[in-house]
Amino acid sequence: MLPFHQIVAEDFEAVNRLIIDQLHSDVELVENIGHYLIEAGGKRLRPLLVVLAAKGLGYSGSQHLNLAAIIEFIHTATLLHDDVVDMSHLRRGRPTANAEWGNAPSVLVGDFLYSRAFQMMVAIGDMDIMRILSETTNTIAEGEVQQLVNAGDPDITEANYLQVIEKKTAILFAAACETAGVLCAASPAQRQHLHAFGNHLGTAFQLVDDALDYTGDAEALGKNVGDDLAEGKPTLPLLRAMAVGTRDERERIAAALRHKDASALEDVVAIVERTGAMTYTLEAGREQVRLARASLSQLPDNRYTQAMAEVAEFALARTY
């Protein structure tokens, strides 16, 4: 458990127990796949942010536990669907659910997790939370479709790329923080700052994720390095390298993207490093963390919001 988990260790364990309880189904396969995914672990940053934000604003009830579990179910459902779309075989150091059970069960259990999340939302009974999370799940789906359309296209702009990662990744971080503010009856300004914090943090998280796909260690990451290239994803390290590299370097990366050529990984990594594209990507992540912390500075200063700042720094510095 990381230090920023420990500050809310009791609540965090309660969230984990609730997640297991809410995976109950009369269909054995649903429970098998659900438990397989949840027990794989993961950083659980999104539900953690719900707990930290709620505590940071003085919340004393228990609905933040349900909200944290809802956020984790939505996230896990997106992972199930993503792995099918990307034909991934490794996540968190273990075979993906689709590698173990096949695509159809993975998609259907993802649907189960989405619907269970909405059942739990109804139980909370706050229309504002339901509005935010229904809009969030719709936006995530749009982002995933847009990413799929972009695959194999080396002419995607940096602005288009940033729009995709905001939709498919940052929006759920933002929703986790803002809905915690709704539970706390936070002011409109506080909710706006919470949303902005989560959005910037989530963007930084994805920028680092995209950098690690070319510089990370497969064992530490728990997934294969170079997967983005094999899927033809035009992420920022490649877009920047094509923008500032030589004509030959641009053509080498563009061809690898068009043909989804994982065998070009070594050449592509060399170009990314030589052009400073990796440094550029990480600097972009650092700027997002700076913006996240600026938003956080507008909220009460206490050990919980300080832990949120630590989460932002971890998102930037992590190697997995």
C-alpha cells in the first residue's frame, strides 16, 4: 500500500470489501471473471481520490464508499472492453480476461459491471451524481471510438490526441473528484476545482502511460512494452518525434503506425529518444501536474488534500 493509501487505510479496505460484495451474481462466470479482475490489484487511484476528496471536504457519512466502488466498477468495465478492442493478452502481469475466457464473456461481464455501477448509483439517490457519471461513461465511450478511428493514422494532431486522452482517461478522474464534492454539498467553485484537479491529474497519468509504453519495463508495467505501436496508436511521443524529426524519421514512424508494425519498436524508440520527444511528453505531464496542484490549492489544506497532491506527483513519477 502506497503512503497516500495509508492515510485512509480503513476506508480503503472497506471499499475493497464492498467491491467484492457487489460482484455477487447467480451466474458463476460473472463472479469468476469479476473476482479475477479485482484480485489482480492495480493502483486503485480513482476510488482513492473519491475517498480523499470526500474526507478533505469534511464528509462524515458512508456513501463515499459506495461512490468509490462505483468508480472502480466503471473503470474495470472500460478495461475489459479495451482489452477486447485492443486484442491485449497481458494486464497487471496476468493474462487478460479475454485471453483466459474469450472476447464474448469479457464484453458481457464488462456490461454487468457497468450496470451494477448504475444500480449502486440509484441506491445513492443523487441525481447530480447520476448525471455526472452517465455523461462520463458516454464521454469515455466516445473517446474510445475516436481512438479506434485514429489508429494507424500518423497525421493526427497533438490537439486531437489530447482530446482523446481527456475523453477516455482524464474524465473519470475528474468525475471521481467532482462527485465526491457533490456528496459533501461542496460549493460550485469547489466542485469546479475538484473537476479540474482530476482532469489535469488524469491527463498527466495518460501522458506518462503513453511514455512508459516506449521506455518502461514489461515486468514492472505488467503489460507488454510496445503495445501502442502494435495497435497503431498515434500517441504524443510519436507525434512529437514526427513533428521535429527528419523526413526519414517521420516516414519510419508513419509507416510503423500505418502497418501497426511492432517489429519497428527498436527503431521507433531510438527516434523518439533522439528527437527529445520523450522529454517533451514528460514535460507535458509535469505541466498537467502543476495545473492539478494549482486547482488543489483552492481547496481546504489538510492531510487529505495533501495526499491528493502526492497522488498527482506519483502519477508523474511512476514507473508502472
